[in-house]
Amino acid sequence: FLSTLSVKVREEKREETIKTFQAMQGPVEAQPGCLSSCFYQDVFDPKRFGMVQEWRSEADLTRFLCSREYRRTLEVMELSSATPEVKFYDVRQLRGLDFVRDVRLPKSRKE
């Protein structure tokens, strides 16, 4: 399961947003079932920040959403100057470079 968040903050809230994300990193990654947690700042729009988290299961994600630690995520959403974008993805299949190979190479060249 993937969880994403995108927020746009006013200039005067940028540092607070960065500090909040920095404070979240360890506690989020320590949550049961958290496989990864990444925070980013958009290189084209420095007022836009995001978060991508990968969870082992829906139960792990649900547990995190109900936790005290999720309050910091809500705090980041409150800093947003526009409606935050929150998305949850139920990913049933994951492929890597093998998919690129399969798409780019004709079957005759793979054999």
C-alpha cells in the first residue's frame, strides 16, 4: 500500500514544514509495517512539499492513520495554503527493471 501527501505552503511556512517533516522521519519509519518513508520538496515549485510512504499491508497503514504519530501529518496538512492532496494506493503487483526490459526489447532479442 502506498500513501502520498502533497501540500503547498506559504513562503513563511516553508521552514516549519521542513522541520516538521524532519521530525516525522524516524517515528514514521519505526511504525510497524512501514517499508519506506520519503519526504520531498518540489524542484520546480519550492513551496510544494510531499510525502510518499510504503506500507506492508492495509492493516499497517490503518494502524498508522489512527496513531498519535499521524498527528504530525495532520499538522503538515494544516500548514497547506491550498487543499492538501492525500492519496492511498492499493498496489497488487510491483515490477521493476524487468518491466522496462519487457516493454523495450522485442521477444526475439530477449531469447
